[in-house]
Amino acid sequence: MSVVSQVILQADDQLRYPSSGELKSMTDFFKTGEQRVRIASTLSESEKKIVEEASKRLWQKRPDFIAPGGNAYGQRQRALCLRDYGWYLRLITYGILAGDKEPIEKIGLIGVKEMYNSLGVPVPGMAESIRCLKDASLALLSKEDAAEAAPYFDFIIQSMS
């Protein structure tokens, strides 16, 4: 949910008009809209490049993942990892566009540890993969845009750590 949706729903639940502080938060949200759209566009347009770079970094750091017996050993398993990279990157763009981490949590983090544990995927390895995704993504952004986007990656990393 965006700041706008949250303010409206909260005010409506309390049968009141939005407060001046809430209206200011909406104004701030609108002021950053162009930046948030620019970041999301860059990430989505560069998905293939980001995923390739992130996976290359991960395999260099953790060659055991792609070695026989590793969770990303074999073409099928590696393809599933790359699919997850794209999914997390898309999820991050949702959060950036909304200006809120709630979409990331609701869509992608509730139950993620249990899911990966049930599949035998090491959750710390997933956190490391998101770090690689973060590094590859932020390298394509300006300093200001990277500072805006980084907390969304960090939110996922922290949730998986």
C-alpha cells in the first residue's frame, strides 16, 4: 500500500479527515514520485543484466552452491535460482513504487523462511544472494537513487538473516 492509501484508510477507519502531518507525508510521497518511478524503471529494464551479474557474484562467493550436491547444481536448479532473483527484484520495485516495505512483506516475506527450509534451500544463502542482487542493482543507479533503493534490499536481507 502506498502512503496515500494508508493515510486514507487510517483516516476513514477513525471517521476523520487526514491530519496536517498525514497530508505532509502525502506531499513528501508525491515529491519523490519521479525518483521512485525512475529507480523502478531502471531496475526493471535492467533485470537480465542485474540477474546475470548478481548470480555471477554469488557463484564466485559460494561455488559450493553450483558444485555437485549444491542447491544450484544443474541447469534446472540454477534456472530456479535465477527465476527467484527476478522475482525478488520485481518485489523490490513494488516497494520502491509504493514508497513502503509493506508490499515486500505481504507478497514475498511471510513464510519465506519456512518455504526455503522445506525445499532444503539454506536461508543464509538466500540472504547472500539478495546482497549480490543489491550490489548489482545499486551499481546501475546514481548515488541518490541507490540510497533510496538500498533499504528495500536490506529489508529482505534482514528478514532472511
